[in-house]
Amino acid sequence: MRKQYVLILLVGFVAIIVGGSLFAITSLSSSRRFVSTDNAQVVADLVQVGSMNAGRIRVLNVDVGSAVVEGQVIAIVELPTEVSKSGTTDTAKIGFLEVQDLQVDVLAPRSGIIAARWVKKGDIVPTGQRIVTLMDPRQVWVEANIEEDKISRIRPGQTVEVKIDSLRRTLTGRVDTISPVTTATLGVTATGSPPANLKSVDRVIPIKIILDANQPDIIPGVSAEIKIRTH
């Protein structure tokens, strides 16, 4: 009975060793075939739209979520002009006359979706102030940061699995471009010098991943997990 018990323990011990070895081999093989990271997010091509003239927002035709086409009038801005002048002090009073010749249209520079609205009707805006932010849903990609000791295994064109929790599904894409510098290099100070404590800056290399198909329901800014097939 004792010998039988020892034999069972020995068999179990061998099974654990073999199972662990197989798991280690499988994991090592997988790590050689793939590079994975959860340091990734969805990025969109955002365009800031403003007026080339200072004035007052007379009409605002869009709101967040509105679809626009290139050339569509987003807003109408009234230009300030002299409305009266003092005969005694020779000072002019500037105001708005709501005259057609003193109004300018703000046009959508491309088709897309209004991602943000920064003003409301009646607001006074200076030249160049953004009125809305426009997002092109056809220009959405994934930006991932790859550890420096793994970047040599990444090549443009490699297949990528992209998992996005908010969509509850996995998408496919391909590596498009690889940055020639690390994020530590990109994170220079205003004087052009690197941060004082470089050890506090992650040395990872950004890569751009293009999705295989347009995803109109994807939300820019959400986090993602990516798995790049390297072999």
C-alpha cells in the first residue's frame, strides 16, 4: 500500500513537471511569435475649425455629433464695425449691424463629425479661435507604445489583433509606421533639452496601426490591447 501511494505521488510529480515544461515551452514559443502590449489607444485625425475674422457668432449650425460635408456652413460670424461716432470726443463706438456684407461664413474644411463645440451663439471670438473640432471617422488608427527591447521585431505590414473593450470585439489591422525616436526623446522640455530625470520617462517607441476596415462606432481616446504577429 505504501509503495502504491509513493508511486501515485511520483506519477503526479512527473505530470506536474511535464505540464509545467509544456506550458513554459508554449509560452516561450508564443512570446517569440507575438509582441503584445496594453499601452495603446485609438487616435483620430482632429481638425480645429475657427474663423479667420474676429467677430460675434450670429449663427451656429452644428452641435456635437453633427455630420457635416466639406464646404458646409458651420457658423456665421458678424464682423464688428463703427456704429456711431461722438462729435465732441471724436471717439467711435464699435458694434454689430447684422448687415450681410459684414458677415462671413465658417466652412467645414472636410467631411466628418463634430467632436466638440467650443462656442455658442452670441459669443465674441478673436481671430483663429476654434469654434468646433471636426473628426474624420475615416481617419482613425491605433497608436501603441512598444518596449525598446522588442521594437527590433516589429516591421511595417505585420498583422495586428486589436482588442477594444468598449466595442466588445477584436479588430484586425497592420503596422503602418514605426517612430524613429522614443517617447523619452519626444518628451523634451520647452528649451529643447530632455527632462531632468530621464529614468522617470518610459523609453518606448510609438507605432501606428491602421485598421483593416472603417469602424464608425469606434471612440477616439479609448484604450486598446494589441498583439502583433512577428513570425
